[in-house]
Amino acid sequence: MTDEPGPAPGRRPPGGASLAPGRHAAPPADDAAGAARALAPERATRASIADGAADDRPSHEGPEQRPAVAVGGKPRGASARRGHGAATGAFPRAAAPARGRHARRGGRAGGAGRGTPPVLGRFLVRAAAVTAGLTAAGSVLGLVRDQTIAHFFGAGVESDAFLIAWTVPEMASTLLIEDAMALLLVPAFSHALARRTAGDRSADPVGELVSATFPRLFALLTCAAGLLLIGAPLVVRVLAPGFGDPALAVDCTRMTALTVLTFGVTGYFSAALRAHGSFLRPASVYVAYNAGIIATTLALHSVWGVRAAAAGVAVGGLLMVAVQLPAFARRVTLRPLVRRARSRAPLLGAAVLAPVVLFAVSRQSQVLVERFLAAPLPAGAISHLNYAQKVAQMPMVLSLMVCTVTFPVVAKAMAEGDRDRARRRVEQDLAMAGATVLLGTAMVVGYAPQIIEVLFQRGAFDARDTEATATVMRVYAAGLLGHCLVGALGRPFFSSGRPTWFPAAAMAAGLAVTVAAGAVTVGTFGVHGIAAANAAGISTTALLLLCGLGSRGVAIQVRSVGGRIGRLTVAAAAATAAGLLAAPLTGGPLRSLAAGCLLLPAVFLLTARALRAPEAVHLLGLARRRLLHDH
């Protein structure tokens, strides 16, 4: 299907001209200027969408603002309006299929695999690259943030107090930015955009959705932040009973309470912009967030101590909103916000809301269980767990960037009833995310002491902290594939916008495993037992979600996906062994890490290639073609 408008079925264009075999109908000679004028806005829109990964210009208007376009001087009918809507949708649609040799190359040129249109494939590659680049920048700044806090406050009572308060933004980011808000609102905005594309001119579906949801959400988040501010002492007693300095933890918790509001608004803006095909601003929020924390900590640590870091969290949350507000305002009409919504928001009823929120809360409760179990342990235990988890999860965060970019594509395919396209997209995402996280797992296990020493060992963070954090990080790494699969599999379960309780039940089962295993092992193994319990619980959830997706969401081929991930796991084991053998032989930590960055990917890809893993074959083939092209 092309995304250029054509005549209604069974009719010829004005003047009796027949359709040319190319992408456009050949216009009659006397109407050539009119056809060119009609197609000019559409071509401009396509050019804008092609750069959508880094475009913050408005790409949509309400239907009431979009005049009917005439071809050959005559208004187009409903069929033509649908064609125009497709051209101005949030994502590029398929171009007309190429023939012969070019058709065979089309799937590869798109870079998204079989069945992905080249234009959409190139868009997703650019969007994923921008998202991954900005996410990596945010992660680097997050490491700088952790290094700054470790440098000034070490791994002791002050840092533990801050990390107890850090539970608030940590929970809020998962619930309001990364999981629940995105799982609810991306499908809702995708359905609204599909209605707009289909020619629903009675009102602007996107504006209706915003007017029905945003004011209520803002009021609810404001109340929640106020309650948290008042109830901070109770929250600290629940999160960390027996902690040595509860007053300090309460002060930090009150400063971080503002993130409940700012993160909720940030998540709303991010979901709306991603559904519209804009990924630059949503991907940059953590850059602004961490920059705010670092700057505030550096400026005020000598006056406020660790409270400066908590104040930085509040400043960073405000910056997250400020980064996205202009782009959101350009794409969504804000005028309906001052009127009372006349209809309930589609796809956002309690039946849909409850399972998504429970899934997100249960997932983040893994961290609450860790803090609760570690609170009675010696000072620094919570800090060791935190630093180990933050570094170990970086491969998981990067691996999910592809899923973040393609989630609106899956939701759009489900909204249009194209389940086969959604299935292919999800299978490709699971394999590529698995390959990324398994390679990162090999690096984390093979070079854990070197990584922690390079990142944190300075100031108050000494060699004993490095050793303790590195051993905990190696245990955490056992659950990285599980964390990745839970993040990737949760999205297709909720992509249709229909209520489903299975992900929440699977997450609750995994949480029960974490609680039981942690309670049994913490007395004997301390923080290592807590980390092992986390890995066991999240892996249980991942297995349940993988087995349940085929019958309850997108009908993926579970055996095929499992086989691909299994081959990649063997390749990761070989790379891990190579790293463990080579790490002590290559000198200082920085030199050892540099050598590992070359050795482990080579071993991983070659082993995966020998096992005929499709991802390795594709990556090696792409590298070979690039080298031949350069020479």
C-alpha cells in the first residue's frame, strides 16, 4: 500500500487518465500544476517524518485545522482523506513495493528485518540511534551523579539516608515514566491518532484524550506529592525500619516528594510525543535530570550535606518537564484543557488502568524488598546494592531502547488489526534486546572489579567498597536477561489497550520468589543473598511472560524466540569465560577494560555466528558490507 492519495476504488482520475505503474498516478497534462500543488504538502510531511527521530516541529494538526485537499480542482472523498491521513500519521507508512532486485534489497535497506517497509525501517533505525545515544548520555551522567555522591559521602550513613529517599524517584520513574504511564498512554494516543488518520473530523481525537486525562492526572499527582511530603516519617519507618539516622532520611524524602508530580507530567508528555513519532525530547529527559542533580550537589554539598543531592532530585524533575513542554505544546492543542471534558478517555478505564499499575508497582517492589532486607545490615549495605544494581543494569537499559522506539509501532499495528506485523516486530525486538543484554552481562561478570574501580574508587569510596560492590554486581548479573525480557514482554501485553491481568500475576509470582528467597538467604549471605533473590524472582517472571504472551497478547512463536535466545546465551557464556581469563592478564583496570571491550564482542559474535544465531549473522554481514563499501 502506498501512502500517496489515489482515486476512490472503481473510479479514474479526472480526465480519464489511468494509473501509472510507478508510485503516483500520472496526472493529466492540464492538471499537472494542480496535482503538484496537492502533493507538495504531503511530500513535505514525508520529509519531515523521515527526520522524525530528531524533529521537534509540529507534525500534526487537529482535523478542524486541516483543510480538504483537492486533486485536479475537485475535493477528495473519504478514501482520499484516509490516504492523506496516512501520509501525515505519526510513523511513515509502507511505500509501494519495489520489483525485482530492488525488492530483495528493500527489507535489508530498512534495517528492521523481513516485512518492515524500507521507509519505516530507516525511521526506526534513526529513532533508535537517537534514543540510544541520548540514553547512553543520560546513563553516563547518572554514573557521574553516583560518582559525585560516592566521592562526597562514600558508602555510609549519609549515602544510605539519601538512597532511602531515592526510593521515591526510583519508584516514580518506573511507575510514571518508563512502565505504567507508557503502557497506558502510548496505546491510547496510538488509537486516537488512528482515528484522526481514518478521517474522524467530528473533533480532534488527540485533543479529546488530553482534555479528558491530563487535568485529572495533574490534580491526582499533586495530591499524592502533598501526602508524601506530610507522611515522610511513616514512609521512612516502613522502608527502612531500624535505620540509624531516620531524621536525615525524612528530610531527603520530603525534598524528593516533588518528583511524584514532575515525573508524572514527564511520563505523560513522553508517551504523547513517542506516539506522535518524536523521540528526541523524551530520550533527553534523563540528561536534564542528572545534570540538575549533579549541579545542585556540587553547588550546595558544603552547606546542606547529602540534602543537596535530594534537592538536586527536585530540580532535575523540573528540568525534565521543561525539556518536553515546548514540543508537547506544539503537537497538542492545549485549549481544551480549560474546559470540562465531555467524554471519558478511551482505553483508560479502571479495567485497563488497574492491571498496568499493579504490574509496574510489583516490578519496582523488587527494590523495596532489597532496601527493607538490607536496612538492618551493617552501614553501607544499601549503597553497595545500589551501586552494583545501577552499573549492572546499564546493558539492560540500552537493550530496551529498541523496544521503546518500536512500542508505538506495535500499538499502531494492533490498533489497525495487523497482528502478523506486530508479531514479527516483537520477535525481532526480543532477539535484538537479548543479544545486547547478554553481551553486556558477559562484560559485567568478566570485568566487575575493574568497572567499579574505574567508576567509583576515589574519595570516601575505598578498595573495600569496590570489592563488596563488584561481588554483588556479579550476582545481580544473573538476572539481567530476566530484567530485559520483563521490560520487553510487558509492552506487547498492553499494546492492544485491552485489560489483561496476566503480566501483573506473573510479576506478583516473581516478587513472591524474591521475598521468600531473600528472607531465607539474607541471614547467611547478606547482600549477596538479596541480589541472588532478585535474580531468581525476575527470571521467574520473565519465563512466565514469555510462555504466556503467545496465547494472551501478540502470538509470538515461543520456541523460535527461545531457541534464538538460547544460542545467544551460549555465546555470552563463552565471552564471559574469555573475560574472566583475560581480565587479570592485561595490567591496570582501565587498560583491562579497553582490552575487554575488544575481546568480548569478538568472542560473542564469533560464537553466535558458529551457532547460526541470526542476529550475529546479520551484524557480521552488515560489518562486512560496510568494510567492502569503504574500500
